[in-house]
Amino acid sequence: MCRNAQKIKSCSMYFTSLPDNTDPEFDESSHFKKFKKHNIIFNAESSYSHCENHVGCLSFKTVLSGEEWYNIGNQKLAVRPGQFLILNDDQNYSCYINNDERVKVVSVFFKKEFASSVFGDALCSEEKLLQNPSDVASNSLEFFQTLYNIDNGLKMQLRHLISALNNHGYDSNMVDEYLVFLLHHLIRVNKSESKRAKNVDAIKSITKTEIYKRLCIAKDILHSSYMDKQDLNMISNIACLSVP
């Protein structure tokens, strides 16, 4: 485990079912307050589920079977096996499952202080940590909200985490080890995507990043709706890019 993550008293929560927002007794406010106080893990199966207009924390989304759809702005993304999605802090989104077959969902929501501690430990030098330990709490990364492929290392860690939860129940120390690994994996993903963005043919760095985000939107439309007849004008309008 990283140095600073050890200093945080972890209080995570583990759910094996998705909340039913249509249940009259469902307390939406109380439910989502937990996401700011704890690390949250969902390992659940569902045929029908929806969450409307949620402003979330940094989170990792994947499915082991079936597909789960996310609406981010005017973009619709389908997360399928072998893929994952990262949502940033304070990102507004909605998600839903509308399938006759049960979908196996794995979602991890990171408490802000926990993620900041891991990012600070990984990205800051030892000297900076010693001189300004308070700066660690402010460390954050902004991720490209696009579909990523799950590599063999991440697949193995997710399988081990789920197996440990199913066989031994929830143990905070054990879970934190996996969450630290997952955050380190997200850091590597962020560095890789930032490197790709720098290769975009533009002069200003901010322009490179913006064009790359739009290219990711176009790519994700193709991934999410590959069974539909694609229209270049529609893709260009959503991605804010010209057809050529």
C-alpha cells in the first residue's frame, strides 16, 4: 500500500445489488451521501436499473457480462466486457441497464481524500511530500472520459478482488490494497492518453487536448453503436468535428 493511503482510516462499503431508484422507500439523498464519505464497491447483477442525473466522484465502471449504458452530456456510451470507463469528480451523468438478460456490473467509487492520497504518493517526490504534506490532499487527475480496454493485469486483479469479496467477505485492509493498485493503473492510463493527445497535429497544448477529446467521442460512438448504421454527419455533430 502507498505511504499516504495508510494514514487514512478507510471506511469502504460493498454492495451486491444496485439501488432501485423507482422504489418509493428509496432514500436517494441518504444513499448518495455515502459516496463522499466512503470508498464504494458494487459487484451486482441486474436486468433493469437506472440512475438519473447523478453528480458523482471519481469512479471506475466495467461489466463482466452484458452492457451498461452511460449518458455524459450529449454522448451515449455502452460499457461492455473487456472495457472500462472512468468518470471524474463532480461529473454529471446518468446510467441504465435495460436488458432481459442479467448484467454483471462492477463499479468502484473512490473517496476523494483516498484517491488524492494515492495520486500524491505516486506523483509527488519524496522531498515534496516531506516539505508540504498538506499538498497531498489537493492532488487530483482529470481523465479522458472514454472507453478503455482492460489488459490482462487489470483483469487478473479484478478477478482476485471479486473472488476475495465473495469468499472471505469485506476486509478494509485487503480491499484498500486492490484499490491502490487500481488507482495506480488509472495513473498509467492517464499518462498514456496524455501522450497520445500530445501527438495531435496542433500548435497549442490546450487545442491538442480538446481535439483528442473529440476524437475519443467519435471513437466511442463507433464502439457503442457498431450494430447501427453509422452516419458521418451525426458523428461529426456529436463530436464537434468536421466530416473530413
